[in-house]
Amino acid sequence: MRALGLASLLSLSASAQEPADLARGRTVYRDACETCHGRDGDGRGPSARELDPKPRNFVSGSFKFRSTESGERPLLDDVVRTVSTGIRGTWMPSFEKLMSPADLRAVSGYVLAFGPKGEVPERLVPASAELTVLPDSPAMRERGRALYESLKCGQCHGPEGRGDGPAASTAKNDLGEVTPPLDFTIGLYKGGSTPADVYRTFVTGLDGTPMPSYGDSLPKEEDRWALVHYVRSLSRSPGFFRWLFGPRTPWE
Ligand code: HEC
Ligand code: HEC
């Protein structure tokens, strides 16, 4: 295969990036990410050994939080969102207050350039701002509850969403780490907790984990939002979490 320069690698994976951003991305990466994700992006930085779950191996190209089809690479915007917000309940920090928007984009493009190359994948779920959230209501939650049962989400997440379904104890990710299904009553979502975030999570699934993609089994918008509202309604004690995490609780 013809050797590609760094600039062209980047333009393949993230067309919006200017070549100059890659050098910037590398500087930011070495400063802020390398200790966990490794100089070569293989997830084996010096700090990785202690961590569970392990930092992502970017070379594999398998990402949990995507707006794209299961098995596809994420969009640049997906990576920017993850790096900005961090991943709750793991060692992946939030960088939005630590770097400029330009640096966030540059380092996200650099991360994507470690992975497989090719066309920018197709967007499956519209950007959060462009999604039309169908309103929550008792009827929607009831519809969501019925879907939760018929789609057997409870096999993993438990009949009442406590993360204690019959398949929960055997849930493992690609690295063989135990990956508990989310306990919806705690409501601390890794991929974001707004209705649009939860919608994206179960439409696209979380690659590398047992959490499947439900885009095909739920073609109707109304069903998708019904499930979002039902699942979010299972979270308890928002007051406590507001106290713990400040004004930006997981429900906002
Ligand atoms: C203290 C360790 C640590 C540092 C520093 C760190 N990360 Fe992570 N990162 C993690 C861990 C752990 C995960 C895996 C979390 C999981 O699997 O739920 C992760 C996951 C990710 C993911 C994967 C998201 C997905 O969709 O699967 C991206 C992208 C990412 N990190 C980017 C970065 C970038 C960019 C930086 C630097 C600006 C950075 N990380 C710094 C620990 C770290
Ligand atoms: C085969 C087991 C399994 C089934 C079935 C399943 N899930 Fe999951 N789900 C998981 C696992 C495991 C995780 C946690 C992955 C992680 O933390 O990396 C998860 C996480 C989630 C998350 C949270 C992601 C986040 O941001 O933290 C949502 C929302 C979710 N599932 C919704 C659903 C819904 C709705 C259904 C049914 C339509 C469903 N799941 C069916 C295993 C499953």
C-alpha cells in the first residue's frame, strides 16, 4: 500500500480537519491522553494497567459512542462529544473546561487517525440539536414499558431496570472485562443522559459491549421515544444526585 502522509490520513478520516490541526492534535494528545491511551493509541499507556474498564484502543476502531451503524467508525463529532463530556463512572475525564474547542477537535481528529481508514461513515442518528424529541407523557411511558418487555431489555437490565437481569452477571466486553448493564435507577449514563443521548445509545448500540443496536427492531420514531422516556423515568432521587454533582445533574 502506498504510504500516506499524516495530513492525508487525517483528511480521509475527518474531512473537516485542516492538515495543520493534526500537528496540534498530536501535541495535545501527548500532553493529555497518552498516559492512558498510549503513544500509539493502543490503549496501553503507563497509567492503563490500573484502570477498569481499560482505556480505549483507538487502533481497533471500535467505539461505543457513535451516531453511526454498529461496526462503523464514529464521526468526528461523536469523538468531540465524548472527549468534551468524558465517560461517567470511568477514568475517562471531561476535557471541555481544560481545552479550547479547536484543540478538542484537533485531538479528536488525531484519535480517529489511529484507526482504520476509509470513507467518512454515514450518520445513522441525527445530531442531538436536529432530533425532534417526542414529548414525555404517561401514555408514552406505558408504551415504552411494553416495548422494554417485548424487546427483553430486562434480560440484562433487569425487570425493573436495576441492572440485575438473568444475563447481567455474564455480560463481558471485547477485552473480557465484566461490563455490568446499566442500572437505570441510578441514571448515571456513560454516553450522556439527555433524551437525545439515550435515543442514540440504543439505536446505535455500544460496540465492543453486549449492548446491542436496536435501530432495526424499532423503526418507528414514536416507539423509540417511548422507550427513551420509560427508561429515563426509572431514575430515582434526582435531588440526591443534584446535591452530589451540582447543578448539572445526570438528568439535565
Ligand atoms: C486517566 C485515563 C484517561 C485519560 C487521561 C484519557 N482517557 Fe480516554 N478513556 C479512558 C478510559 C478508561 C476509557 C474507556 C471507558 C469505557 O470503556 O467506558 C476511555 C475512552 C475514550 C474514548 C472512547 C469513546 C468510545 O466511544 O468508545 C475516547 C474517544 C477517548 N477516551 C479519548 C480521549 C482523549 C482524546 C483523551 C485526551 C484528551 C483521553 N481520552 C484521555 C481513560 C482516559
Ligand atoms: C445482552 C444484554 C443487553 C440487552 C438485551 C440490553 N442491554 Fe442495554 N446495556 C447492556 C450493557 C452491558 C450496557 C453497559 C455497557 C457499558 O457500560 O459499556 C448497557 C447499557 C445501556 C444503556 C446506557 C448506556 C450509557 O450511556 O451508559 C442504555 C440506555 C441501554 N443499555 C438501553 C437498553 C435498552 C432500552 C434495551 C432494550 C431495548 C437494552 N439496553 C438491552 C446490555 C444489554
